[in-house]
Amino acid sequence: MAFEGLAERLQGTLQKIKGKGKISEADVKEMMRDVRYALLEADVNLKVVKEFVKNVSERAVGQDVMKSLTPGQQVIKIVKDELTKLMGGEQSQISFSTRPPTVIMMVGLQGAGKTTTTGKLASLLRKKYNKKPLLVAADIYRPAAVQQLETLGKQLSLPVFSLGTDISPVEIVKQAIEHAKEAHNDVVIIDTAGRLHIDEILMQELKDIRAIKEPDEVFLVVDAMTGQDAVNVANNFNETIGITGVVLTKLDGDTRGGAALSIRSVTQKPIKFVGMGEKMDALEPFHPERMASRILGMGDMMSLIEKAQANVDEEKAKELEEKFRTQSFTFDDFLEQISQVKKMGPLDEILKMLPGAGKIKGLENAKVDEKQMDRVEAIIYSMTTQEKTTPDIINGPRKKRIAKGSGTTIQDINRLLKQFEDMKKMMKQMTNMQSKGKKKMKMP
Ligand code: GDP
């Protein structure tokens, strides 16, 4: 998980100051020394660290903090505000053209995730903004780059414009924009050539593509795992061809976070999206405030709720609630519930969005046993319809059969049956409590 070390150190430092009824300048100084180390260790740009420490210190020793009743809390709020500011403050939106097609140019070094992100972005624009994107294969140098984009297009059922590798990228882009107008594609996303290092000839090519029609966005794709290198690359691309935003990929890995915290300050260009995995739906808009909140262990309930809203089927959730209430919940419903939870992504990532998750002992190293869920699913699949609805009939021989069918043990079956019973008991108690509560409310 990204930011782990930084989060741990910052939270530890802030914990010390949190409950203090009085804070002196010396306290602030000491705290900021720790914060400085934590940021440097996370590979944050030195200039950025200095500026950050200066800003927080100035505000923290201000009269309104020192005199307040909860100075510790105030200082933490200042740290959060400044972290948010560092990452760009407000969430940065995509700028769409008023005269479609909107042209988005994707640039970046080879291996950063440019082609993958081109596919993810197209998919997100279609899903969230109702757009009809056209993908353009303008990387004619990397072997198989055109093919990679075509495969992504097929996988996503999105059109890809390509003219092979014998025509100049400038010509390809010109024709692609014309094609988009005819085919009513309102967004054109251009996958340009990647490069291993910043190289003048290829930079010139990007400038030439840029000159065809002023793009509405030029997104630089950088790999978060490369830390300060990512920041240097961003600076360089920005100065040479001009970018409008950054997509930071591989934030699902264990990057220390330096790039995410420095890019905005150094380049003055916002991080627009972050890549959270290899799958096509693993691209998320970047929210500075939510990220700051997560780093400081305050959780990210907004993202959690959005994830749930995007993945959980409301109708099914209602049905489930009704079954809870009437206690007609079966193993089939249990399966349904597991599949809904699974859709939200890896469980350990979800857990970390909860406020205070960092403080739960052992959670930082917890790898939720997803295999356990698979085992539960396998067991339920091995049950007959009757067993799923009336588990009371599951006797010794049945247990043996189910264990054999699901590749598990009798103990596994027993455990699941007990869990199911406990869950039913709990539901009963809850419904009882609710109905009692209602009666009470009706009383004058
Ligand atoms: P390009 O050379 O910049 O076009 O890079 P590719 O799109 O081919 O990506 C390089 C590798 O990085 C591929 O294996 C991708 O699956 C992987 N990748 C891209 N984005 C992400 C991400 O957000 N998370 C992870 N874990 N892998 C990614």
C-alpha cells in the first residue's frame, strides 16, 4: 500500500501533540522536526519539504492556535490543510472542448503505463461522462504498441484509429481527428510514442502533434514508484512541450509517496488521476483532500461510499435488507453478499479507508485472507438447493460430501454453519430491538 511509512510516522508524531491542552513553540518545533524527517524519508522533494514545514510552523505558532482550547487538534487540522494544498487543493476537473471533439494527448516515458492509462481513461470517460471516445494509436516505434491499444479497444468495445506503423504520427493524428468528427466521437485520446529517456527528436514529434490542433488536455503519465525521477520527468515534459495535468500510475504499489506529494508544487500542474491497478477500471480521479485524510489516518469515507455506490446494486441491497428483516436469509443470499463485497476491490484496501484504520493493531500488515472468501463460496456452491435454504438438514454424511465437493474440510463446513447461525441470531436480535423501538416511539 502506498504511503504506508509516511502515514505511520506522521500519525505517530501527531498523536503526541493531539491531546495537549497547551502547546509551546518548542513543542511545535519538535513536532516539525519529526514531520520533516518523515517527508524526506518518503522521498518528497527537499524544497517542497522546506516550504511545507515553514507554512505549517508559521500557522501553528499563531495566536489563535496557541490560545485555543484544543491546540493539538488545531495543529493537526493545519497539517491536513497544508498537505491538501500541497497536492493541489481542489480536485482538478477535465476540461472538455465546447467544440468537440475534445483532444487529449497522452505523453510519457516507456513503461510508465501510458497505453494502459489511455484505455482506462477512455473507459472512465464513457462511464462517468457519457462520452464516445476514439483511441488513436500514434506510437509507431514501440513494437506492438499499436496492437496493444487495439487489443484494449476490443476488450472495452471502444473504437481504435490506427494506420499501421509506416505513416507519420502527425498524419495519423490529423486523419484521426477528421475521422472522429465524421463518426461523432466527442473525445479523441492520442497514445503517443513512449521513450526510454527524454530525447529531442521525439520531443519535437510531440510538439508537432500538439501543433495540429491545440489539445484540450496534455496528460503526462508517470510511474509513482520512480519517486523523485517522476518529478524530474514531469518538470522536463512540462518545460519542453507543456502539460496540463499528470496521471500518477501504480499507486497501488508500495510507493513511498514522494511523487504524489511533490509533483504539484514543483510543476504547478495538478495530478488529475491516479492508477490503482492493472485492470481497466483501476483509474480514479485524484482528490487531494481525501488523500491527505488517508495519509493522516482520518480515513476516506467519501471514496468508500462512492465505491459502494458504484459497485453495489441498490435493488439487491434492498432485497437483502428485506430478507434480514423477515429472517428468510439463505446461503444463496450469503453468496450474493460476498460477490457484492468482492466487487469493491481488494478488502485490505477497503479496510484502510476507514477512519482510524491505521491505529487498529496489525492492520497495517494485514493481508485480508481473500482465499477464505473463495473457500466459503466453494462450500456454498457444493450445497444442494435444499441445503442452502434449510441448513439444519446438513448432517454428518452431507458435511462429508460438501467438504469433498469443495475441496475443504469438515471443520471448514462447521465453521461456516456456525457463522451463518450466529448471523441469523444477530439479525433476530436486531429486528426485535427495532420493533420494540418502534412501539416505544408510538407511545404518547
Ligand atoms: P507504456 O509503455 O507507458 O505504454 O506502458 P504500459 O501501458 O504498457 O504499462 C506498463 C506496465 O505497467 C504494464 O504491465 C501495465 O499493466 C502496468 N501498469 C500500468 N498502470 C498501472 C497501475 O496503475 N498499477 C499497476 N500495478 N500496474 C500498472
